[in-house]
Amino acid sequence: MADRKTNVADFIGECNAGIMIEKLALALSDAALAQITHGIGSKKAKVSLEFTFQKMGDNDQVIVSHKLSTSNPTKRGKKFEEDITDTAFFVGKGGKLTINAPEEDDSGQFNLTHENVDKETGEVQQHSNVRRLAN
């Protein structure tokens, strides 16, 4: 079950080629500073991170749009910023998101090589470890 979970730290670290994590760190620091400096009464700083997924073609990839929004109190109101970027991710087994194509598990699969194909007929020769079921 742990195999299918997306590693969140790696996922956010890969968004926008690693720049998203830097933007998020700065947004959090700016929000905290704005709150300490200008957050009197009902004025509150807010940082939001939103992800939107869209299928990419006919393969196992998605485009992830990531929107970082900040709303920070100022001396005379508030300052609002929004940053939207996209990153392509592969969708692996169970929905696991990775920046690189997932490695395929071929354990237990029968792989054809030139050694088990008859050169004259092109037929696959049976190996001793492959058993046929009786009819």
C-alpha cells in the first residue's frame, strides 16, 4: 500500500522545477511578517496552495496546475498575489505521481530473447520452467 502513495515532499519539490517550494517558503515568511506587523483586529494573513489536474494526451501523464495565492494585511488594507504554473507528472501504479516515468515491474514475465525463438520458423520454444495445463 505504501508503494502507491505520492511522496508529497518530492511532489512539491518538483513543481515548477523546484521553484514552487522556494515561492511557498517566501509566501509563508511574508504572511507571518505581515501578520506580526499589520495584523490588528480581524486582519489575517492567508496562504493557499491549490492543485488542478488535467489528463495529458493518451498516456499516463497529467498536467498539474499549481496556484499559490497570498493575502497579507498592510497598513491600509491588504495585498493579494496569485502565481499559477504547470508541471507534467507521470501517474504510476495506484495513482502515484512522479516526475520521471515509473519503472515497470517485469518480474515473473516471460521475456523473449533470440535464444528461445526458432530461427527457421520464428516459433517460441518452450522452456523447462514453463508448464502447460492438460486439456
